[in-house]
Amino acid sequence: MPKVKYEVTRGCTFCNTCIFECPVSAITMTKQGALIDQDKCTGCGTCYNNCAFEAIEKIALKAKS
């Protein structure tokens, strides 16, 4: 079963809410918007649930062989 993580795909408004809400500090702000470090992301969904602009989407990661 693939593991679910999250990715900023569109419409980041640079509000920083996801950065403050992420319990593992997996999100940083770049010139293009928020960026989620997939190695740090635990898939908890806190960023997704707190993004008022729906800029974060669920992604399924393939299991490593």
C-alpha cells in the first residue's frame, strides 16, 4: 500500500500557516511558495487540513523496492 504524503501544487499565498502547523518542521518557504521536504514529511495531514487556500494536495508515494 502506498504511503500518503502531501505536496504544494498550486496557489500558495505565502501565508506561512503550513510552516507553523507542521509538527515535524518539514516545510520551508521559497520564492515559489511553500515546499514540503518529502524525507521529513510524516503524512499527518496537518498542513493539508490547515491550508485555507487549498494549495496542498495528497500524493501517493510508491513503495521503495
